[in-house]
Amino acid sequence: MKPIRYVIAVLAAACSLASCDKYLDMKPIDPLTRPEDVFSKRATTEQYLYGLYGRLPKEWLNGVNDANGGQPWVPCSDEADVTFKNDFQSINNGAWNPSTMNYCYDQWERHYQAIHECNYFMQNVDMCGELSEDEKLQYHTEARFLRAYFYFLMIRVYGPVCLVGDAVVDANDRYNIGRSPYDSCVNYVVRELDAVSRILPPAQNDIWLGKPTQGAALAVKSRLLLYAASKLFNNDNSLYKDFKSKTTGENLFPTAYSEQKWRDAAQAAFDVITLNRYSLVEKTRQITEGNVTSEEIDPYASLSGIFADRWNSEIIFGRLMNDMSYYQRCSPRALTNCWGGFGATQSQVDAYAMASGRYPITGYTDDGKTPVIDPAAGYTETGTTNFVHPYDGFSMETYNMYVGREPRFYMDITWDNMRFPYSVPTSGVADAQKSVVAQFYYNASSGPGTSHNYSVSGYLVRKGISRQNDPQNGIWTLPLSWPMFRLAEIYLNYVEALIECDPSNPDILIYWNKVRHRAGVPNIETAYPEAIGDQGQMRELIRRERRIELAFESHRFFDTRRWQIGEQTLGGYMYGMNVMALTDQPIGVSEFWQRTPTANGKRVFEKKHYLFPIWQRHMDRDNLIEQSPFWK
């Protein structure tokens, strides 16, 4: 049996409120060498299990150089451009290769180490005499779920991976095994998820919220099968038709299109839906007209609740955001202890619909600079309005670009001259005395003139930011729930798959409109009656819906790749407002308000970038591993 050579990490998530704090307080075990030293006691057995949960990535730590959690997904998509000069920048500018990878983004080593630990745990948990047989089965199943999840995390960035089964294989050892075909990898993980879904509980009690459930296993399966059905992996003219196994000579990627894969993806999403255990966060407000008072969905409170209401009804599998760096990176530097460098791109700002439900920008000319405006959308880039923010209630002079947009825009984006709110703690009511005017031009309090912490795009990501924070007084509302899988995604997975395999299915409009209705946006057939029955238009519209509903939640990076549109969306310049301008006055007129390439420069995207390379040091240890296609 392979010895444990490292200190097992303490679980950093998968808990609820204060009732589960006692298992967060577990100390790391010492680097022991014999399984009986770990698994003879309940305490150390459970501590090892919690260490497996600690291997789950913190996907809100986007662009952070954190070996156990930092992720490049949002900063390396076209939805955000980030000031901080961390390792993700080398991905964007094309200056990465198998020899220059580092541990921060070495998904191969990180996740194989986690798989190794899961296998080690599953092989030895039964020797713990202090656990009941039911507990042993429960813990074994949790580790088995986590192993399947770590495989999923690798498949989404590498495609085919090495399937090691139940063997305890350390990523640092010479294990001399090549990649398995992509479909074999997917099928293996699907079988594992199906198996654990029959054992995992339908729900966790309050002290174990964040642990996997039946729904979590099926949700991971839904996303994996959606990816597998998409163009990058399901195409008659595959990019990877010549990529073959070193050991068997067989194709490692599918070489023919299969509509059945879309049917499988649709069924997997529907299986989650029909559990009937999850519901969209929907909060209501009273509306009085004359003498009649009625209730309607409040989209702003509902959208806020996805993050602010811990372990809400929409979350299928999640973690707690137990650090404040996300808030600090998304809040204007004018606020105390805030860095304000996590900026939305102009194309992401443009992506949000108008209140009518139509998208204002249909494309770009001049290398992405000049927008093509849909005249039916009611959108303009001239003039200003004395605007009242529909969620915060603050009045401000606002460029008409930001007026009349859908509710998700106002919950997700901070723009220049907007009053950025923080409330009296625990009240949830925006307080003008605790707010700042967010200004991003050169000499502004949140601009580039006095600090390297600033927004390169002139926007900040606001999604998931609680108004109950008060950074001026060092008060942060922590932790909030980070939804790794939530019901809105499953609805959109289902709709996308149906559009591809059953485009006349009435469920398309039913489940699509559930998401739009909660967001305060008219039904898709109301906004786009001309698209109904047109598979191509519906495909484009569901992609836009995903970009908005799932913005900044680590989906766009993978969506643009699986759709194989990276050359159109991920290369070239990212645009924003001109933060090097000396003033933002007059609003909408000064040089600040010109669409300008960000200071991070032109991005590079080539066909090899659809999949991650394997770090050369792993290739040197295992001569049978095939390097990812087109990487040398």
C-alpha cells in the first residue's frame, strides 16, 4: 500500500451555518505511513474524508494564484477581463505551453492526487471499527462521488484522461498508462454517478449541507453529457480525428456525430428535474392597482437570493464562500480594503437583454469595436437619463447604454457613475450614506492613476455581492453559498439538448421561460416570435440565455469551447470603456465613454487552446500519455 506523504487538507466547505462548524475545526492529520494509523479511529477517518472535500476547487477564486482553489475560467472567457497579473494572463495571451505550466493551473496533477486520495480512502474505510456498517457505506459512497467529480473536472479540460479504476496511483509516480478514449471516460464517470445516485440520500440534514445527494450526482451527469454531446466532442469533422492512442492505435475522440448523445443529455437533465426536490429562488412583492393588491415575482430579490440565501431551494450542489476576497475584487477600490479589479467586458455588458427581452447587440464590426444594434430592441448609445437603479433605489445621471435593461444586468454589473451600495449590516436595505460613486477614469478614486488595483474595462462584476456588507467598517456578510450546480442550469441544459434533438418539443418553451420569468424577462416567444420553429435561431438564443443567466459562474469558458466558437469569441481584443481618460464628464460624451481595447492587450486563441496541455513533467514520467492535440 502506498504511504501517505503529505498532510491532508482540512475541509474548507460543505457545511451549513454554525451547526456544522465543529467539523470545520478538525485539525490536519500528521503525515502517517500506515492505513491503520488513520482508519482505526472515527476521528481520523472522518478527518481524511473531509480532506477529500477540501480538494474541491473554489470556483469563485477566479484568476487567483491558489494551488488548491484558484481558477482561470472567468478571466479566460470573454465575459471578464481582470487587472491582476496572475498566471491566467499567460493563457489569454497564448504564452503557455507544456513546459511553462505551473501547479496553479495544472489540473492533471491536482485532480489525480485527489483521485488517489479517494481510492486510498475507499480501500481502507472498512477497517474503522468505530463506524457502523451504514456509516462505512455512506462514507465510501461520498468518496466515490468525489472521485467521479474529479474525473469530470479533468475531462472538461483535457478530453480523454487516464482511467486508473480503484488503483492507488499517485500523480508523482511513474504509472505508465495512456489515455482512454473520450467516450470510455464519459461512460465510466456516468456509470459511477448512476451507481452513487442510488445510494446517496435525497437530501442532507442541516449539519451536512454541502455534502453530495442523489440530485448532485445526477446534476454532474447532466453537465458531463451536455458537454459530450456538443460540437467539440460530437462532430463528423472532428478537430481530433487523427488523435490516436499510443498503445492501441484507436481514436481517442469520437469521429462521427451522434444525435443520441443529445437525447442522453436531455434525459439526464430531465432526471434531475423530475426529482421534484429543487425549485428556482422566487420571491414576491405586492403590487397595488386601484383597490386591488396582488403579488408578483420580484426578480431583483429573487436573483439576489440565489447567492445570499444559504443552501436555498435552487442549489443542487454547492460550497460556502468562506473568504472575502471575491467581494474585495468585485467592489470599487474607493471602498475600504477593496481592490476593484474584477471587470466585466463590454461584450458581456452588451449581452444582456433589454426589458423587452430582446438583445440590443447582434454583432460587431471593426474587429469587435463597433456594435451592430437591433433597431427593434429600443437601445441607444447616445444621451443620458436621470435614472433610478431598480434594485438599490439610488438616483443618478446615467448613460443611456445602461437604461432599460433586464433585471439580471442590474444585479450583475457595476458601471461608471453608478452609486455602489452597502447597507446597514443585516438590514439588506441600501444606505446612501454607506455608498460610493463608482468612477473608473484615470484619476478617479477607483481608476488606474493611483493604484495597480483598478478595472481595466471600466466595469465591475457585481453578481453575488451582498448589500449587507459594510467594508468601510470591516463588516462582511460571510459565508454566502456558491452554486456549483443549480436548477436554472439544469433547465437550460435540458432546453439546449432538446433544441438539438427534438426542436418541436413543447418543454423547450416551458423550462426556458421558467428561467426568464424568474428574471423578470418576457417569454422567449414574446421577445422573438420569429425564432420559434427555427432551430438555428433557437440555438443562438439559448446560448445567449446561458451567457446571461450563468454569467461569472465558470460556465462561459467551457461553453465557448464545447460549442467550438473560441476563434470568434476568445481571440482578439476585449473592450471596455476608456479608463485612461482624465474624466468621465460629461456623462456619455467624454473620451471615457468610447469603446476601447483593454490594457491587457490582444488575446490569442488557436485550435490547440480548446483543451489544456499536460505539463511536460508528467509526460516525462509516463511515456504512454498522449499530449493534448496540437500541443508540442
